[in-house]
Amino acid sequence: MIQFLYQELPASKRSWWLIDEKHGEVDLCWYDPGFEVDLYVSTDLHTMTAIWMGLTTVEKAGAKVALTGDQAIGRKMQTWLGLSPFALEPKRAA
């Protein structure tokens, strides 16, 4: 299980959990499901959104993303996280 920590958000929205279910399904929880956490990802929501949207990478985000726990999972974060389906949409001018 992976716990995302967004320190700048209100306490009720600060922590999110990804649980790898059987058969490759992943569940996102807004409450603590009670399993042992394998990796803690501490960052700000802006940085995490930029990574998910393909505007930057975990590697380029550098110190803005702190990974604590299973480093093998952390090294593969960019791969298992994937990209939002909207990341492939052409960017529109403002």
C-alpha cells in the first residue's frame, strides 16, 4: 500500500492511499484502510498533478517529492503511477 501525504491541504484531505488489489486492480482510498504502508510519498498537490498530467516527471520533480519506505517501489513510481488519460490531450492556449 502507498500513502500520499499533501501537507498543505486541510487534515481531512491530506492523506490518500493506493491499494494494489489482486488481479492488478488498484483502489484509491480517502480513509486509512488499515494495511501496512510500503511507501510514503510526501509532496504538494501541484507537483503531483504535474507528474500525473505528464508536465514533469518524478525524477525532474527532485526534492519536491520525498519517498520513504520501499525504495524499489519508489524507483518505479513513474511507471506504476502512469499518466492521466488527459495527459495525451493537446494543450490549449490560454
